[in-house]
Amino acid sequence: MIVNQSALTSMYKSFKVLFNETFKNAETYREKVATEVPSTTRENAYKWLGSFPRLREWIGERQVKQLAAHDYAIKNKSFEATIEVDRDDIEDDQYGIYRPMIEEMGRAAKAHPDILVFEVLNKGFENFCYDGQYFFDTDHPVKGQSVSNFQGGSGTPWFLLDTTRAIKPIIFQMRRKPQFVSLDKVDDENVFMKKKFLYGVDYRGNAGYGLWQLAYASKQDLTAENYASARAAMMSFKDDEGVALGIKPNLLVVPPSLEGAAKEILENERDANGATNKWRNTADLLVVPYLA
């Protein structure tokens, strides 16, 4: 192939179509546990977190609920991946060997926000949320009392979530969507100095914490008893006025190593003693490779 700008433009278009098609079809998990929030600046502030709206009987004037002064923000980060294509491979019509790399770049670009989201979930035992406590903690302050959304233990963590609300337990913040880009002009410095054409993807965003009340974590063994205890604890959560929040967990999130135990609880018709499994279908199951 004669390496001129026309040929390079054609190759770029071919790579971009391949990237976009793979990106479009790649499987993701984050939408099940995270609310995607558009971002238009360097960081987003979430001062309204923790202020659950509630209706009351209208007697006299409206009572305006003041938003709590939480100081929680998620700062956007930049991410990229880049590959190089040797000029000799283009001249020799061998650039097709890079197609799998372009496909993998598309898959990786779609998957990376998932990695961020589940890393945030997995690190909820050591990262702070809007109330200044660890996201999974035993002493979240609620009207002068300590409320726990962590069952304790020291084993492999599993998570029970309520994902039915307008805001989910995790927030994924998108500043700029992934874009396929190139540095592939015949007179680019990287071509002149190294005879390499560059192709890549970049985007801006980040993940952080939503409402801790919608998530419960455990490092105890994943048994029916511990699952039942976690459900009961979540459904007993109340707001600052002592009114039940109406939380009903609907999603059990586990790493691959706990898939079997989770299926026994949520899918088996009978328990280990042969009795009817009363926890069957009480939540959906999400097995996440990024939690391994």
C-alpha cells in the first residue's frame, strides 16, 4: 500500500467503525448499581445527598425542608489507552493484524467505567461518603443515633442493594464520553521520528458514592441466615424524623467466588434441609468479575 493521507484516512475510518461496533455491543454491569450523572465542570457537588423528601399532612403553611449542609463532591479524572501502528505494516498491507487490538480497545473503553464503579463499591469499607463516615460503616449518624450498613466479618465481601430509587447506591459521573482519536498524519512527529501512527481512546469521568442507606455489605459467610439479617437491617432504616424509608433490597451483588452460595439462596426451590426455600427470588443476582 502507498502510505499517503488518503490511505490513512480510509484506514482510520475502518478502525473507527470497528471500535464503535465493539464499544456498542460490549456488556456492562454498572447501570444496575449506579446512577449516571452528566457533568459539565471539573467536579460535581452532591450537597443534597441524605435529604430524603417526605410528604406530610398540609396543616397551616408549607414546611420547607432545609437541605443538610453536606460537603461531598466527585472530581472528574482523565483516562486513555493508546496503540501504535508501524508504518512498515501499512506499507506491507499488514495493518489488519491490529484489528483485534482496536476491538479490544472498544471493549475496554466500554468496560472501564464498570471497573471504576465496582472498585468504588468494593472500597466502601475504607472510603468516605457524604456524611463523613465510611460508605459501609457501623456508625452512620441518624438523628443522634448510630446506624450500621455493615454486617462485619473478615471474609469475601458481598453486597445487598436497593436499586429502585431515582438515585442508586453508586454514582457514575460522565464528563466526556469515550472518543476514538488518532495521530496519523504523514508529517506528524511520531511518524517522522519513529515511523509510528497512533490510535487511541480517551474520556473523562469518575465514580463515587450515592446513598449509603441503599446499600448493605457483609464480610460474613453468605448464608441464608446472614442474607435474611441484612435484608431486615436495610428495611428498618429510618430518616432523621424517625420515619421508615421504605427500603426493600432487590439486588445481591457478589464476586465469582460466591456465585454458588448466592444461587443456593436465591434460586434453589429447597434449602439444605429439604424445606421450601423462603428466600427464593427475593432479589436478583449480579455476579461481577471486577469484584474478583
